[in-house]
Amino acid sequence: MSNLVRFEIKKFCNRKKNLLSIIVFILLVIVFITLNLNLENKLKKSEKTSIDLEIESVESALSNVEVELIRLPDNENLEKIKINYKEQLNLLKNIKGSYESGNFNEYLQYKIQLDEKLLSDIESESVISPQNPEEIKQSIEINKLLLEKNIEPIYTSVSMEGFNFIKLLLNNPISIVIVILIIILSADVMSSEFDSNTYKLLFTQPISKMKILLSKVIAILIMVNSTLFGVITISFCVLGVVNGFGSINYPIQFYNNNIIEYISIGEFILFEIVLFIIVTVFISILSVTISSFSKSTSNSISTTIILVVSAYMISNKGFLSNLSHLNPFVYFDISNVLQGNLAISYGNVNINFKFGVLVLGLSTIIFLIANVFLFKKNNISK
């Protein structure tokens, strides 16, 4: 069996299509990193501008209130509004000063105070704000955790620090690119035998069909995971050296038992990797299954891509959302699954890590058993 696996690995490495696909994927990862680095730089520049504009807006509003107080000197409501604006202006100026000086501890303290003040004003209905109170509460909670752990805040939606890079990579749209790469690498393991007309020689050997199939499956799983983790590891190391690895204790939102909590990014990545491995195994087995019953490589790859991408797109539309936790294609957006974003958007509390492992695992086993059974029964050597 080990000799068969080694032989299949050699065949995998000798296919030019596989090498080209891996190079294209590496280039896409580089583009992904470059785009996010540019976005991060733009966000850093725009934050200061945003603070300045907010200060100008509050100063203008304060000036108008002071004019009104000259006209109505005994108006208590105007006096309260004036005090409110002065407190807000003072906090904004402190935030600007700490941001410019790079003192992130002071920045977090003032940001928490400003958000708590805004939340209090919204709840007391003294101000009308377009900001969602729940989002403000989440911001306060995260900033308090950062302050407590003495961690510098980052733009988690774009930051290319090492740990955050892994978190972002295993999510849409890169996740679907990874899925397509897996299909391209694995959906021709049997159909290529027909394309090259080597299937006759293969099936005349004194080797059982089950061993032939399992050796191909094992080889594909080894090469697919080695390729993907190799690219991710190298990118992580390069970004860590150039851009910093970031804090492994950075708090990240995690969805667990219908509750949003915060865990370290290190723990979050471990959950991501577990789900990622199961996704790669599921897609690989599905691709090999389709390849086993196709006598053309192009048909095998195109059929698998169309099937998987269509199922993924339909899943994203939220059809049968109450049963979506039983759909293995829902769990391709790994980061969104773990953070609870999909559970919220689908209105299905069961879309979580535990169900992802269970559904993907069972689906993989079902496809593998069906493939082995049908492959043994199908007389494809004729």
C-alpha cells in the first residue's frame, strides 16, 4: 500500500496542471496580502481624518449651542447639551493626541469612555445615533480586553500581521478559491487514467480495486494538505518577519452554544485549522468520487467545480435556512462560521464549530463508503 501511495504522489508531482494551479494560487495569496496591506494603510490615514472631522462637527455644534444660550440664558436643556458637547470634545481631543503619539493604552481608555458615553446617551434617548448599540457594546468589550491584556489594537478586517492573516485567509472569498484549487488538484485522479489510457494496465495488476482507490485518496489528501499548509506557513512566516506576527492573545469573537464570547486568536486559529482540514478532506473525497465515474479529466474537474460552487452559492442565498446547519457547503466560510456571522444571517443557531465538524465528517464518510462500494461494483476496466 505504501508503494502505491508513493507512486501516486510521484504522478501528482509530475502533472504540469497541478504545478500551474499551485503557482496561480500562490499569486492570488500575494494579491490578497497586497490588497489588505493597502487597505490597512488607507484605514490608518482615514482614522485621523475621521477624528478631525468629528472634532470639527462637535465644535460647530457647541458653537451653535453657545449662540442659543446667549439668546436663552436660562435654558437648562441647552446647558446640559453644552456640557455634553464639551465632554465629548475633550474625549475626542484626547483620543487624537494619544493616537498621534502612538500611546495605544491611553487611546483605548479614552475610546472606551467615549463609547460608554455614547451608549448611555442612546439608551437615555438624549441623542439619536446611526450606530447600533450592540456594536458599540462589542467595541467596548473588545477594547477593555485589549487594555487589560496590554495589546495594541489592529484592524482585524484587513491587518496582515501573521496570526490575523491566517484568520482572514480561511474565509470568503479566499476560502472558495481554496476549494476550487482542491478540486483542480484532486478531481482527475481516476479520470486521468482514462485520458492517458493507462487504466487497462492499472486494472490488470494483481491489486484490488479498493487498494487502488484508497492509495489515490491517501496520496491526494497528503499532497493537497501539504500544498495548502505549506503556502499558509510560508506566508505566515514571511509576514511575521516583515509585518509582525501580532499578539497570540488578541481577542476574537467566537460563537459557542448560541453565545458570543471572546477567545484568543491563537485558540481561534486552532478551531479554524481543525475545520479547515475537515473541509479539505471532504472536498478531496467528493472530487475523487466524481473522478472515479468520469472518463475525461476536463469533464471531471468542470463537473465538480460547477456542482460545488453552485451548492455553495445556493447556500449563501439562505434557502431552507432552518436546515442550513445540515448543509456541508455552508461551512466553507470557516471564519464566519466560528464568529457566528452565518448563524446570525441565517437565523440558525446550530451553524457552529461542533455541527460543522459533525456534518462535514459524516458527509465525508458517506461519500468515501459510497465511492469504495460503487468503485468495486463498477466494471470500469472494460
